[in-house]
Amino acid sequence: MPNKIEKLFGSALYSGYMPFASGTWGSIVATIIFFIPGFENIYVILPLTVILFFWGIRIGDKFERQYGKDPSQLTLDEVVGTWITYLFLPKDIIIIGIAFVLWRILDIIKPPPARQAENLNGGLGIMLDDVISGFYSFIIMHIALFLLNR
């Protein structure tokens, strides 16, 4: 069973316990944290994303044992996917808003191989599908910004 600290962080400040759209709420928490001054610094966001990815695998196993396959209560995967999406993006409310919507769409539809990764058991499957969708969002946003000369 996850302990209190694991529940607090694993559920992205309890957003995972929202009665609907817990993944979106987890992404909102991640976005609020992203807007903390200096958080976008690659030396801050990247190490935290990597650490939370590996910690998410570990506590994802616990959440899955308690709540079942890919439980909605665990939203740390959405935090990691959100932050991957935002890597190297300008801290502009419109750009981040577009990136947020794109990320949520891709996280929901899970383009291959995200859907296949979700089928892996335990914390690895929980975390990996969001990492893949986050990378898709990251790539699409950077291509779009390049084409728009931003």
C-alpha cells in the first residue's frame, strides 16, 4: 500500500482523487508548478521529471496493487508527461495552453506505441504511455513553433 507521502505526490497533490478527469487535474497541477518562476530552467525541470518518472514506476506498482490496473488515483504520470511536453517551450500562456490541450488529447488517444506501453503491468506501464505521449506533444509543439518562426 502507498504511504501518505506516496499518496500525496503520486496523486499530484490529491488531484488523482477528483471524481472526474483526474488526469486533466494532475496536468493542471503540473502546469501550475511549471509557472513557478525558474521552474522551466532545464536544470530544474529535467532532473525533477526524470526523478519523478522512476519514482512513479515504484509507487505506480503500489497504486496498482491497491486500486487496480492504471488507476485514476495516480496522476504522477500526467505530471511527468506534462513536463516533457513543456521542455524548452517559451513560458508563454498561449503556447503553454496549446501544448496543454495537445498533450491531453494525445494522452487520451494514446497513439502507438503509447497504447501498447499502457498494457505493460505495474508502474512501468502506467508511466511509460504518458512519457511517450509527452514526447509526441513535445515534438509537435517544437515543429509548430519552428514553422511559425517562434
